[in-house]
Amino acid sequence: MPILLKNISKFYDSLKALDKVSLEISDGKATVLIGPSGSGKSTFIRIITGLIPADEGEVIINGEKLSKDSVVSVRRNIGYVIQEGGLFPHLSAFNNVCLMAKHLKWNKEKIESRIKELCRLTKFPAEGLEKFPSELSGGQRQRVSLMRALMLDPQVLLLDEPLGSLDPLIRFELQNDLKEIFRNLKKTVVMVTHDLSEAAFFADKMVLMKEGRIIQTGMINDFLNRPADEFVTSFINAQRSFIEPEKFQ
């Protein structure tokens, strides 16, 4: 499901969080937003979901303009994984995952069948479904959050720093599992990360942002060999843990 953003601006009082941002997000591909804190990445994703409105510009999803009238139907076609998972602590993993399905009055057999399918896909242990978020590891909570986002089989998957709070070994494992899921499902993916090596690992297209504007788009070799300006080079040089791009090919 392609997404088109045309001249999107967003203001918070006198702060301009997004400044006339235009971007085409390709159907079935992974687009990864990178940039320093405060560059507008999370605002960008929240506008796509309709959680916050743009002050200027248009969002067009699968040919349909996002509006007050269309936001509910459009949002059902979007899965959203927020920072640190965002699970409801008073609900079991099972009830977190099927929350929207129950709201839409899916029957018990359909819900259980879909959750079994998602457990296999995300490698989440079925015995963990009755546990509460506080009883799960950080990696397990992220898998539950991903299952919840995929429950309705949306065409678009948005992930806002989904792995940022995990320790390196768990993060490495989930990166590999997520990439396999993206490849198998062929959904339109938009991910936010601060980590350049993570962005290069996942992205069909990387988008570097600064102060609410898009500075450069492309693949990692474009950023390394054809930087748009000095900020691009500075951002790359600041990533001391960056792995050479040959490792991603």
C-alpha cells in the first residue's frame, strides 16, 4: 500500500516539528527514518497513523486522502509498534494482541487461529500468552507488540524505535527475526531508528531528517559516497558503532 506525503508541516506552538516534508513510500518496501532526537521522525509516523493531524499538506494512503472521515478505516490497515511496545500492563499477552479483534467482534475460533499463526511468525512461545507484560522479558514484550500490530493483517506496518530499549544480544536476535518477517509478509514498512547500522540493515530506502526536514534519501552507499551536505557526513561519522556497508549486502 503506497503512501504519499505532500508538503507536510506540523507546529507545536512556535516549534516547527515538520517543515514542508514530501516523501513517497513505496508499496511492499521498508523505508527507515533516521536522524537525531527532535528531527521529526516520530511526528512523521504519528501523522501517517492519523494520531495527530498535519497543520499543512496532505497524506495520501493507497490513493485515499487521510481525513477525519477516512482516518478510522485507514488506521485499520495500519499496524503500529510504539516505543517500548506500549502494552497494557493489566492485560495478558493474549488480550493485548486480540484487543482490536475483539472490538471488531471476531469470533473465538478466528482469534485463536490468528494468534497461533502470529506466535509461529514471531517465534513467541504459546505458553507466554497468559502472562502479563511485567512477567515477560523485553524481547518477548516486543514480540507481543508486533503480534498486536499484525493481528488485523494490515497492509502497512509502522515501527517507532521498536528495538531501542533492548540489550545488544536480544536486539540482534530481533533484528534478524524482523527482517525475515518483513521479507516474508511483503508489507509496506516505515521504521524509525537512531541507529545507522540498524537502518542500513532493514532499509530499502533510508531517509535522513534534521530539524523537521528531509536532508537526504537513498541507500547507505549514497550517504557514504554522495552526501547531500556536511550534516550527512557528520551524522555518519558520529555513529562510532557503524558496521561497514558490505556486511549488509
